[in-house]
Amino acid sequence: MAKRQSKGMTDPYTSDTKVHPLFPDDGWDPLEERREQSYIRKVKPQGVNQQTLMDAIASHNLTIALGPAGTGKTYLAISCAVEALEAGRVDRIVLSRPAIEAGETLGFLPGDLHDKMAPYLRPLYDALSDRVGGKRLRTFLSDGTIEIAPIAYMRGRTLNNAFVVIDEAQNCTYGQIKMLLTRLGWHATMVLTGDPDQTDLLEGMSGLLEVARRLDTLPDIAVVRLTDKDIVRHPLVATMLSVL
């Protein structure tokens, strides 16, 4: 027997598609109340730079998004990936980020590869769960429609018919980013996101800024730069980043 739908609730998969901003104009304030974590189909970018980023992703096979923490780089990239998947423009989503600890050593982590990588990939799982829901995410992960892989496992692959998101690219060396960029296959879209000011590598090792500088001259590649004015986290984040 099917579960009876709770009063006042709507089925997100049968209701009309709606556009929801990251901070909707319906009176909700992140400082006043908790945000409802219901599934939403579309995300409306906040500000010109976020709109520029989404337009760039829609019109380019390769986009590099640079900007401080909290500007929605990863969330918007994953939102575009999910929309492309559900629209049938790609067959799968591939997400990757470097397994770099933020200034501390976690030591030995038990379990298999997925268990060991889980702490590093948690932000990607969170964004995906918000976009597709936990049940669908588990299904997509089990059948390979969505793949989350460490950067070390990307070498030698050709990613066709895929939407690829490389997160935390500021923690990649120049050689690693070059390797990742050359994974791009036919009918594929790739987005690199990163904050050059928050690299966990030794000084001079991050290759993100140099790669962005070189590729910015190519007409078919988009390099989008977000600023602290695009931060959608707590207002104190933007205030702190202006002086730190």
C-alpha cells in the first residue's frame, strides 16, 4: 500500500517546475530560521557574476570558476550538471577533488577506498543530495550514473558524454590540472572550481592561477571570477575575507 502523502506536502517530481533562488525573496533569512531542505528543481543565481558563471557553463565545454569561499561555485556547477543529466544532454556526472587535508593530519583512515575518501568528498555528496535527493543519489551512485572519484584515479581516462566537475582545484598542481583538462572527451562539459587564496599546498605549488591565466586567452574557454560580493553564506564570511 502506498504511503499517504502528508497534508500540505507536494510531490517534487510531479509538481510544476519552479525556479528557486539560493536566497529566495519570500522572507526567509538564514540568520532567522533554518532553511527547508526540500528538493528543488532549479537554482536561480544571485548577482551578475553567478549569472555569468551559469551562462558560461551553458555555452562552453570548459569553464574555470575562481572565487572566494561561499560564492556558490561548487553548488552552481553541480546544479548545472544535474540539469544536464536530467535533460539528457549527458549520460553521467563525474565529480573529483584532491584528497588534501586542510592544514592537519588525519592519519590512517579505515575501510575501503570509498570509506577513506568520504571525508574529502563530503561537500560533493551534500550538494548532490540537495539537488537530487538522498534516495536518487544512492541509485545514481550504485549504477554509475554519478561517479565521485579522487583525482589520482583520473589519469588515462577519456570522459565522453559526461559532465565533469573538478572541485577544490586550487589544491592541484599545474601537472595535475593539465592531466585533468586532457580527460575531456566528446560531448562533454568540464567545470573547474577553486579559490586561489585558500590552497593547502606549499607556496608556489598550486597550478590553478597559472592555468587560468593561460587559458583565459582562448575564445572557447570561459574563465569566470567571482568576488566577496557574491558570497551567499553568513554575512560575516564576506566581512572576514575582506580583512584576512
